Amino acid sequence: MGEKNSHMVDESPLAFRIGARREEEKAIIERLCRGRRPVGTQTDLIYQGQSVRRGYILISGWASSYKMMPDGSRQIIDIRIPGDFMGLQSMLLRRSGYTTRPITDIQVAEIQLDDLFEVFACSPELARAILRTVSQDGAAIAERLVSLGRRTAFERVAHFMLELGARLALVGQGDETGFACPLTQYHLADALGLSAVHTNRIIRQLRVQGMMTFRDGYVTFDSRDRLISLVGFDPAHLQPMHINHP
């Protein structure tokens, strides 16, 4: 493998996320992530109602998956960050129930089911790690369902930001101090079932109370431990992974 490809493998967010450390594991992930292509912000990667026969791995950039309602409103189902799989459920069901569109310019790797089956056949350890990432994503969506049904507006915003920070830490793009964030108040509002005005008010309240600052595309946790305690954030489902080798 050439120097350029080795460098690409080392920087793979999926390899980082699942804890692939051996060179052979990184090479398998790189094969899975071949066929990369850029996608701009005005292009739907997957659209609601589409017959889907392929999925994607997000290599760089951010995207959102959302469902349009009959009245024209939008409910964001998930925010996609590097290292995430996109469209796996739709690929298995052969039809997408939502639209996925880039928030920033992104790069994706297109995958078929046979590509995943090849990984599973080559490495049971990688297969288990990939399945854990899918389970993590499902657990995060479940937490957002709890937010929509039971948490206050303040708790929704704070919990979501803590969750984003924990997810980004899994791919080396965030830590306990904060993370770069391209989301607008409209993205947050549509993800959390709030109005943009109310979301902006909560963000201002978090800043005034000295717990979190969201300014110029960057989230800073000014008092992360206090915020975690206040909203009951439990990052147990977002712990870093380590592949168990025989």
C-alpha cells in the first residue's frame, strides 16, 4: 500500500471510531471506504421515498437526516458526523423514510450490502465493532426521543450539545472542552422540536449561567460537569470502543 493510501487509512474516522489499530484492520476499513466522492450542500444524498440500494459512510463534513411533514415543517431525525453510516436502514428496507442532505460540503464513501458482508467475513472483530457503532447510533436517537417527550427545552438543548460533544470525541474531533459546530439555531430547533427563537433564548441562557457558549461556529463547555449533573446526561452508550482481539 502506498504512502498516500496509508495516510488516508490513518485518518479514517470510521477506523478511529471503532478502534481499528492493526494495519490489516485499517486496510479492510479503507477498502470499505473506497469510491469516495464529494457532495455539496444543495444535493440530497438520499431523499424521502427513494428506492435505496446503497448506503454511505460519512468521511468528512456534517449532514442531517430529516422527514418533511405534510404542513411543510421539518423534523430532523439525526445529525450525521464523520464516521457515521448513513442509509443502512433504508438499504435493508429498500425504501427511505427520510431525506439526508449535507449541512456542509461532505465527502462520502458509497457502500453496498456485499461490501459489509465482505468485512464481516474477513474480520468477526470488525463486524462486532461496526454493529456496536450502529447500536450506539440507535441509543442516541432513543435519547432524543426521550428529550422530545419528557425533557424541558433547556434540558433538550444542553443534552443534545453534550451528546454531540461525546460523539465527536469518538472520532477525535471534540473533547471535554468543546467542538467545532456548523449547526444553526434552525437545525437545533428542528432536531429538538422547538422554535428557532426559543432555541436561541436557551443558548443565551446557557451562556449567561456560565455553562456553555455557542459562538462563531464553536461550542465551548464552560462548566461541563455542572451541565452533565443538571440535565442528567449519561454518556455510557457513547464510550470509546476497543476491538477485542483473540
